[in-house]
Amino acid sequence: MADSIMNDSVSRAPKSQRTQTISEMAQNETIGSQVSIEIDDKKIDVPLGTTILEASQQLGIHIPTLCYHEDLCVAGVCRICVVEVEGQRTLQASCAYPVTSPVKVKTHSSKVRRARRHILDLLLSKHYGECYACARNNNCELQSLAKEYGVDFFRFGHPDKPLFEIDDSSYAVTRDMNKCILCRRCVRTCIDLQEVGVLEATGRSDKIKISTFMDKPLADVICINCGQCINRCPTGALRANDQTDKVWDAIDDPTKHVIIQTAPSPRAAIGECFGLEPGTSVTYEMNTALRRCGFDKIFDTNFAADLTIIEEGTELLLKLYKALVEKDESIMLPQFTSCSPGWVKYIEHFYPEMLGHVSSAKSPQQMYGAMVKTYYAELNGIDPKDIVSVALMPCSAKKYECNRPEMCDSGHKDIDFGLTSRELAQMVSEAGIDLPNMDKSPFDDPFGDATGSGMVFGATGGVMEAAIRTVVELVCGIKVDDLYDHANVIPVRGFDGIKYAEVPIENVGPVPDLLKHLVPNWDWLKGATLKVGVCHGTANAKRVLEDIKAGGRFSQCHFIEFMACPGGCLGGGGQPIPTSPAIRAARAKAIYAEDLSCEVRKSHENPAILKVYGEFLTDGPCGHKSHKLLHTHYTPRGKYID
């Protein structure tokens, strides 16, 4: 069946060869030329090289897809998007058919419908499992297509037992290859989008399967736990390692004090799981829902993001002082951010010699965990062993991060469980809560106060923007609003894969009280230019790191933000499915809108942060106590020490 509907050699060729073939087919055409195409009796002019699928989308004509994804290169392997092209002997994959001359297309002829139904039947003949017991039930593209094409029995049979063992070795990602349909989205995500290369299609013919290196468990290969493969898998073959049952057990245990912190990105996305449009913020409705679920306290991760800015920013200033004033040649610049655990694991695997560039500051999630089981426990007279600390994150890698052996500086496991946005949505539904219609309620003290700077952590460039807002004011003695309208640092915003910006330091002010124990003055920075970089997605991280190694532009930077996921945290591996550029842009819009609505928008102006340094971290940022609780302990060369 598959051979009878295979496309011609154009779509099967490698991209470089396809480009050459298209050029030959369009000998007399030029770049920018328009081509007329007729689809289901509707005519449209499209740029040369536009695929039939893209033209159909412009006309509002639905063509089903499985292997196709907006974020990924064309594969054309599933064939579910086949159409009839006048003059062609066989059906063509619309996602991989570039229009180079006027054509007429039928997208739902009887021949096309039969072919799609047969393809679905063949896929289902290898697809083991019951939909009602699947994590993707009611959000599965294969299930939706089976309904759309009236699949009411298994024409070619159905597996009665699993062929593969479920791989749940990873803290972050669970693989169930019994549900895999070989669309290769995960492969293209891992190889092309992230350039990690953990997954690959191996074998031939009916022996093809998606494998890791030597079929090893995910925990034993170079997986960075980013979960981007999950976000693009059309079925339940990939999912996050779910620990919600253990969270419910803790909530139901009267001896446990269960708290949850919520990161900024889930608030702009979790509503999608309840039918809301992408970019609908439900921050305060979610607080009420969490209380209804049984959590004892709801805290704002943005508080810890503010704390991160103070610690990481101070660390940068100290490194600059040692390098520029004290001439310490051991200092490794530029400093890299450390908020993204997927990024940290990436550099550990692929560029371990550059670990000394990574800030020792923990991520906001882990800073919060340490503060909860020390400062918060002391304030409330609670034994830390009775506190169960849960983190709501947009990220599957956060599950791995909270289980890293060094993340226990409070004397206990700093974060007990990490939940994704999808998992919390399931918990809320399980509790019978209609999230969008909940009343609004605030976060709890003492970690209820946060700033807009903490909020923008959720988007690529957000950590850098928050840092610039604080560093400019602490060093220059001016309002950052004087440099950037409404303190919106536009040069580091947006979805360009790699960004570069310069911040001039024309004058300096006095050293604020918070930092007087660290440097005598800022005179050594007067007239300097702070050079910063931002990148998101590990494929872009690779380009920046290689540029640094080659002595390129980014080697001259002082501070670079790295995020493992496309779009930053708002595109994390734990966010609602589906994802696309438009969806990520809508989430970013919600994040920046909430930032603008905050009464305080700069981390160093957060009164709760100043209170923490006054009462608990009394030796100040990067002091002994804060370094013990809020930083990982490794030397500038990247080797961990006790």
C-alpha cells in the first residue's frame, strides 16, 4: 500500500538535491515569481516553491498531517497528507510537493480518502494500547484522524500485547514505543531542532524503529531532558515522567505541609488545557484552584527569579572586578546563565571544558526549594522533613534537576517533585475544578511578592532583560527607564534564535548598601560597554559556543543567556500540546502584559528580597550563606567540590 502512494523523487531526495531539482523544473522562473494553483476548484497565486499543503492552508482547506510540524523540516514519511495532482500517476504528499508550475489539485477525492483510510488502518495495526488509558487521550492526532476518517474496526488487525518495554528510566521523559507511528518528529526535533541527536530511526522495512544509541535507556544516553520531542510527538509514545500520584499522596497525608511554587510560563499556557486561547493568563485563578486541590501554600517562583537576578548579577560584577581590576586570569568570561537545566545538561555533555563560564547560581526553582526548607521553615516553626516542596514548571528537565544529587543544600531534598503544566491541568481536572471560572486569589507570604522582572523569565531574553534592569540601576545610579522606554529592554526580546546587544555605561553611581561589602566603587566601569548575548534552543547554543571558541563576536560578551527550549520557558517540554510559533508568540504576549501590570518591575526593588537579605542572608549576595544555599559548588574550572 505504501509503495502505491509514494511521491516522486523530488520529495524523497535530500534537501540540497530537492533544491537543485526544483531549480531544473523552473528553468524560466525567478525568485519571487508567483505560480497559480487550483485546489478543490479554488484558485490562488503563491510564491514559487510553496508546497501544496501551505497553499491549502492559505485557502482554509484542511489537509490532515502526522509527520508534518511547523517547527520541523519536511519529511513526507507518513503519507496521510496525500492529494491528487492532475497529470500525476500517483498520489503526492502535499507537505513535500513544491509548486513550480500551475497545477490542479484535489484534496478529498475518493481515491485520496481511501488511501488515507488505508494508511490509518496500517498505522493502527501496529499501535498497541487503549486510548482511555493513554496520557494523550482526547489530545492525540492519530485518535483524531481515526475519528475523522470513520475508523470503526481494525481492518488489518491490532496488537494484543506490547512489543516493547516502556522506558521510564529518565526522571524527565518516558518512552512507550508501542504507541510510536514512526513519523520521526522526535528524531527531527532531537537532531535538527535541538542538534542533540539522542534518537534515530534504525532498521529497514517493517523492522524500522526509533532507537537510542545501542537501544540504551534514556537515562544512559546524552538526552538533555528538554522534552521537545514530547511536544511534537503526535501520540502517547513520548510523555513526561508523571509523579502526580505521589503529589496527591502527600496532599492526603495530614502530617505533611505541602507547598507549591508556580513559574511564570505555565500561567500563560495552562488555560489551553481548558479550552482557552493561547496567551490567556490565569495566574490568580490558578492560585485558587491549587488551594482547592489541597496545597497548603502557593508561592510565586518569580520571587526566586528576583533572587536569582541579585545573586547572578552580583556574581557577574564580581567576576568583572576580578578580571578587570585585580587581573585574575582564572576568571572565565563571558558568564553563562544557569536557569535552564536542559541547557546545563547540554553543556555538561557537549562542552564540558566550558563549564567554568556557567554561573554558579542555581535556577529559581532550586533557590526556592532551599529557601523554603530553611528560611520559611524557621519562620513558621515547621520541621523541614515534613515539608513537601512541589514546583509547577513549563519544563520536563526540571524533573531531572530537582533529583540532581547536589540539590540538597538545605539538608534535605530542596525540591521534592516537579510538575509540568500538562500534569497540573490533569490534577485540576481530577479535582473537579473548572479553572477558567475560578475566583482570583493572591500568592501566599513570605514569597508572594515578586516583580515584572521575575515574570519575563518565562520568555527568551527575559533573564537578560531582568539583569539589565537591575545592573543598570545598581551601577549607573540612573533609572533604566532613561535608557529603555518603560524599562522594556526591546533589543533582547523576540524570537530570533541568537541576539546580541550592547549597554553603554556612560556614568556610574555610588555602590548601593547591598553590595558595599564586595566592591569599593564603580569607577572601573565608567565608560565601559556591557556586551550581552541571548539564544534559545540548543542548536543555537551550539553556534554561540563555537563562535566563542573561534574567538568570534560572542567571545567579547560579558554575559550570555542560554535557554534549551525554542522560545525559552514558554516553549518548554512540559507546556500544553500543540505548540507552534504562533502559540509561543501568544504566550510571550501574555507574559509581557503581566510584567507591565506589576507594581514593581525590577528585582532589586522587591521589598521581600530586601527583607530576606536583612533577616536571613545577612552577609549579602554571594556571601557565605547565600553561596551555600543558592549556588552550586564548583571551581571556576567546572569541577564540583564538597
